[in-house]
Amino acid sequence: MRSREVTALLRKEFRELAGARAMLFVAAAIGPLVAHAYQTAVAAFAEASGAGGGAAALSQGLSPLDGIVAPTFGAYATAATLLFPFVAIRIVSAEKESGAHALALQAAPNAGVIVGIKFLALLGAWLLLWLPGLAALAFWHHAGGHLAAPETLGVLLGHLLRGALVSALGMACAAVTESGASAAVLALAVTIGGWALDFAATVQGGWVAEVARFTPDAALRTFERGEIDANIVAVTVLAVMMLLAVSSLWLDPARPRAVRRRRLALLAMMMLVGGPAAGRLRHSWDVSEDRRNSFDASDVRALGAITEPLHIEVHLGAADPRLADLERDVFRKLRRTVPRVSITYAAQTSTGLFEGAGRGYGEVWYELGGARVMSRSSVPAIVLETIYALAHITPPPPVAVAYPGYPARLNVPAWQLVFLLALWPLCVGGLYVVPRRITSS
């Protein structure tokens, strides 16, 4: 298929998206959603900075990543969960129900090309929806607020992957069902299933928590804290590719249903094999300005020199706050730093208090080079001291660089709210009304 034909089909999809009521409703709703999130984030950040005569928080804790970027773009998490999937469903189901899909197949060599073009159009539309959010960040920066490019781009990467995933999911749901309503129910069921898995991870822990790391909400939280994990990116990209493959398989009328089912089973097997393999990737990048996801630079060098496998056995329930502290302040950083580390969660219940005989609850065992030692502490300094003793390494002197923090007692001017609440929806409405008036005249 020549590039000119691909460009023509892509323009056609963009025109249909721009004129679709579902897309315009989503685009119009984005402005107020961003306005509310941005105004709330700025007010909370100003209050923490000491606005209104109150006591200011420690400046080291005032990070624009947590206070401005993540909350403002949190509006897009809501849109990606509850609104945008139905735009993706509409772009497929409308053509199926009208018979236009059969005509489109005459202009393309196979259904895969059509699915790919629709996916690119949806991804382009998702990026266009970012305009209010990017405008809000520009307002903040213009008013004197601080933004760090790496951590901001990391959050945007997370939302890009989220948009790609929900686009592919919506298309797949529309492809395998007979109507748009059925596709919407199926997409909603998948979304609720992800929420249920997240909830089960907080209660049960163990392997459930490992799987729940790759749900859309949990994956986005990783990017929002300033970390880019190769395994999350790889699993998300693999899921998008599999969903697009399901869409192209089911939208090809030349394939009998028996062949579709066999190939669908093959795709499921490939996902079951490829998903865990992608989930084992260990590369990650700390793009946060305050280096919250990394140990002190001297500790990173010392821990990186440990070549023997480090195994940690944790006897803490998933609901125990000590486990949350260890995960946030120690284990997550160890996975990024120590070349060979494995963590086993022995407790199989939320509390772990009433499990069978074995080692006591609250114990954390560290094993390295054949030696084992137990600790009950969740303090990072004590845990590192334990690991250094097992590795026969002298603890390095700390060389931490203090994060200055960026207090800002700013307010949202009225004209910015007018733009997000009124002008943006009016511009979106103009995209729908003006072309139709020109056509009718």
C-alpha cells in the first residue's frame, strides 16, 4: 500500500473523529476537568508553601511533580478510564454496523492496515486532547512555578502509554462484539477487573501484587512518582500489540470463525509467555529531580558492586504499613541498584498474623553468599547496614545532595479558568458546528 493511500485513509479517520459527537463531548469535557484539577493543585501547593499566613511545610517536600504535574494530568487518567475508550469503540463499531468497514477493506490490503491507521488516528486525537493540560503547565511555568523537564516528560510518557492501551482496548472490544453497547459493557468490565486486581493486591499481596503492578492505574502511578520501568513499558506495549492483533483478526471477514478462535488462543498463549518475560526486565530510570527512587550516590556505587545473589524473605502482611515503607524506601531502590536481587513474600494473608507455624511475623530475612541474618527494621539506613555486613562491605560515607524544594504561593488568574472552562469548550463546539453550516449552505 502506497504512502499516499495511507495518508488519505489517515486523513479520513481524523475527519471522522473530528466530527464524531463522542469525540467532541470528550474534548469539551477535558477543559473543565483540567481546570478543576489545576486550580485545586495550585491552591494546595500554595497552602503548603505558607500562603494565607499558615505555616509552610518543609521546602524539601514541595515538589512540583507531586503538587502540580501529576494532579493536573490526573484529569487525563479520569478521561482515559471513563471517556476515551468509548471514542475508540465508536470508531470501529460505527463502521461495522453501517457496513462501511467492508468498503474500507477494498481500499486496503488487509484488516491489519485499517486497524493500524485507526489506532494512529486515535493516538493523534489523544495527544490533541493534551492541549488544555499542557496549557495549564505553561500557565504555571509562566507565573514563576518550577517544572523539571525529565520528570514532567516521564508523566507524559505514562499518559501516552495509558492512551495507547485504552485505544487498543476499545478497538478490540468493538471488534469482538456485535454492537457498540456490548463493546462498552466489555470495556467497562475490563476496567473494573483492573480495579479489583489493584484492591486485591493491597489486601493479599504476594504474586497478586506483582501482577497488579502492570494494571493501568498502578503503572501510571509509577510514572507519576518519577520512575520509568522498562518492564512496565514493555508489558504495556506488548498488551497494545496483542489487542491490535485481536482487532485485525476479528475484523477480517475472510477468516472463518474457527480460524479466528484458534489464532485468538495462540495470541493468548503468546501473551502468557511474553508477558512474564517482559515483566522480568530490570532496567529502570529515576527521572525525579529529588532522586526519590534512588539511594544515596555512594550507596548506589557500593550496592552495585555486589555480584552475588541477594535474597530477601519478608514475613509481613500486605496491609502492614511496615511493608509499604520497605517497598517504597528500600525494596524498590534495591531492585534498581543490586544486580541480582529477589524478594519473597512469605505472608499469604493481609495481616499474616494467624498463619501456620514458621518464622515469626514481622521478620525480614536477608541472605547473601550463604549467610543469613534477620531484621525487623524498616528503616533504610538499618537495612543497608545489614546488607553491607552480609557482603563484608564497609558502609560508605553519605554524600547526599539536599533537594531544595520549590515553594510557590501562586494563584490561578481568572483568565486562565475562563480559557479552560469556557473558551476551550467553545472552540471544540466550533469544530462541530462550523463545518456543518458550510456544508448545508
